[in-house]
Amino acid sequence: MAAELSDLPYYFAGLLLLSLFLRRLLSLVGNKKFLLPPTVPGGLPFLGHLHLCKKPMHLSLAKLAALHGPVLLLRFGSRPALLVSSSVAADECLTTNDLIFANRPKLPSGKYLSYHNSTLGSSSYGPHWRNLRRLATLELLSTHRLRTSLTARADEARAMARHLFQACAEVDKASKVELRPILFQFSMNLVMRQIAGKRYYGEDKAGTVSAEAKRFQAVVEERLALGGASNIGDFVPLLRWLDLKGMKRRMMRFHTNRDELLQELVDEVRNKNSNENPEEMNRTMIGYLLSSQKTDPEHYSDQIIKALVTSLLSAGTDSTSDTIEWAISLLLNHPNAMKKTRDEIDAYLEGTEKGKNRLLEESDLPNLPYLNCVVSETLRMYPAGPLLMPHESSGECFVAGFRVPPGTMLLVNVYSIHRDPSIWEAPEEFAPERFEEGKAEGKWMMPFGMGRRKCPGEGLAMKVVGLVLGILIQGFEWDRVGGEKVDMREGSALTLPKAVPLQAMCRPRPSMIGPLSQL
């Protein structure tokens, strides 16, 4: 009995330690710390997992997901980042938790690249973003605007075909052409006609390009390059302050040059509109915004106009031309699909009242299902934004059963999801037939994002890509240079360009020389 009494202090000490352990355990469970997503080993002090993110970033992140799982919590410097590479988890983020993930991370580089994070794509969810979204939808993407801009799209598509026809030195012999500059000029003309009522390419028969056009092209190219550059200063404040690679200085120069150029454009439209009636003013986006500025200067300031123009230039130029370039590259490597697409166009046009001796028109697209399948398959394999734009959580939420803390940056790897073998059969193969007759219904396709931050220009982009791709296939015969397969390596930029620009042998189809020569 005495021995048992002497052991009591040890029992009490053991019970005390056990109670402290259980209290700590319950505290952790209550704080849900055990529910954080798995991470990737090898994180470094200060840098976190940044050293694992090689170019192209979507491919390096896809490798991490393949090794460690479809939902990962990474650390980019001091910033937590949730990497999602599965369709189910993406749906939870952008549908179930759509409102929580509606914000954008306020990266320091946004001060220079995105007008203090105030553009349509970079601004966080709130009144400012809703105003920009309303303006973009009303002035460019509404049914009325799409209908009134139909002529501009048709004109620019014909101008692009005429440019390519002229680039073919001899109609009976194939010429080597590089598509990228031709497609960029088409996209730039189309966007600028809608924004400011002007076009930069094709006005001079000698092919001379104005100084203003060169400045705009340089701005677009620099923005894409900076957006795809490794800006470690966004995540490590000390390195941002040191600016060892001069990235901050480069961004500051870019912002100054772009702001001067856009202000000149706004002032030009303002001066022009002072001599026009209100109906003429409202024909362009800037003109409409400036007319509205008179009654509501706060919501239609020059700063907001320039931010909106910036968004539309980024979204409407390289993303469109990149997709068309990928599509032609894929078809060159799959000549049977090229022939099937051309045969479909010829057969349909031959049965129309106007006949087939004319260029394809936008109104023909709904009757060309295989062409639309080619566009869809191209966007599946090479989405213009392989990681979408980053989101940020405004509050705590759960994804795939894991707790995601507030202030976590979200990266959705669309590229990985579109090539998930559990969803797509033979995902690495180009097979437009997978979209025929609704076979792909219920499959996960999200090249334009999901939820309230989904790209509002999806409908316009599909029309433009389908029309231009159809005209290129209908009007011209294409072949690979030297017979070798087209290089399909992916580049690294804000969008998803080809690493090696496409060069192909091109000549007008004999049956289309007449219509093309009359453009």
C-alpha cells in the first residue's frame, strides 16, 4: 500500500502529460492544421519551391503533380500557392468556392504591368472589376456589338487572305511563309478597329508599317515577354529591392512607354470625336467611353479606359494568333485531318446558294462541325492560358478535403487537366473526332477558365479562330518544309506560343485563285 502511494506522483505526472498532449492534439484538429494539402519536399529557405519552377512553367508544375499528387500546397517565397491539376478539384475551386477564389493576387509587378492591378484580368473581385466587366461586355462582347462588328471581322479576314495570297510569289508554285507575323497583324487590326476605329497593317501597298504600329507591336510583345518572365521579386521582397536582374527597371520603362502610347491614342480619339456627332463617337469602344466620361468621369476616367484597352490588347492579339498557329501545325502533322476539314468546307459551300467559289463567312461556321472539332481539339491540347490567370482565396475553404487558408494563390493547370488520361482517351494524340456528335459532352474543357472570372471573350474568340482557320484551309494548300514533322515544342510567355514559329510551304488552291485575286 505504501509503495502504491509512493507511485501516485508519477501517475499524476503521467496524467498531466497525457492531458497536455490531448489538449494540444485537439487544438491542432480544431485549427485544422492536419488538413492542409500535401506539399513537395525540397523547399528552400526564403525561396520555397520557386527553384523547382522551370520554363515552361506549366510543364514543370505538371511534373510535380505527376510525382506528388493533383492537389499540392507550394510556397513561392513568402506566398502560399495551391496547385490544382485535377478536374474535380478545379471544379471545387472555381464553382463550389467560386466567390472565395474570385480575387487576384496583388503582385508587386502589377503596379507596372497592370496599372496597379486595375485591369480587367488583374483586379480583384469588387465594384471596380464589375464595372470593367460590364464595360467590356457592353462595348465589345454583347450580341449587339458582335453583330455590328461582323463587317470588321469579315474585312480583316479577307485582308489576311489577301496578304497571304500576295506572299505566295507564284500561284502555281509553293512558297515558304511564316504565319506568325501575318496572324498577329490580322489580330492587331481587328482589335484596334473595335477599340479606336483604326488599323495599322495593310493600308500601305508598299508594305510600309507606321511608327505608331511598331510602337504598339513592341508594347504587346514586351508585355507578353514580361508576363512570362521569372520575376522572383514578386515573391521575395529582398530580391525585389535589390533588383539584381534589372527586372523592376525594365517593367518601369515598359509602363512609361505603354502609358504614353495609350494616352496619345485616347487623346487622338478625343480630339477626333469633338468634331463628330454622338452616333459616330459611339462606334468605337474608346469613343463610347469618352462620351460617357462627360457625365460620369469617375467610372470612365482616362486611367480606366487605358486599363481596359490594355486588357483587350493582351487578350485579343497573341492568344488568337497562337491558337491558329497551333491548329495549322497540328493539321500539317495530320494531313488526313487537314483533308477532312477542307472536304467538309467544300462540300458545304457547294450546296449553298452562293456556291463554293467564295471565301468562307462567319455565318457558315455552325454548319461545319468538323472544323469546330479541330478548334476544340487544338484548345484542348494547347490552351492559350495553360495555367489560367492566378486566383487568390479571400477566406478559408476546403478543396479535395483539404483546408486552404485565406490569402493562398491558386494555380489551375488546365494543360494537365486537358491531358488527363482518366478523362481523355489517348490524350497526347490529336483526334478532333473525339468532339464529334457530342462525344465530349461532360468532359472537362476549360481553355477560357470557369466561374465568374471566366474569360468573357470566349464566344468572340471561337468565331475569329474558326473563321480564319477555315479560310486558311479553304483558300490554300499547305505542306511541311522539307517533309519533316512540324516542331511542336512549347514556348514560355504570358500565353502559350510555339517555341519555334511555324514555317510552311503554301500556295493558293487552283480553284480559289479567282476569289483570292479579287480581294
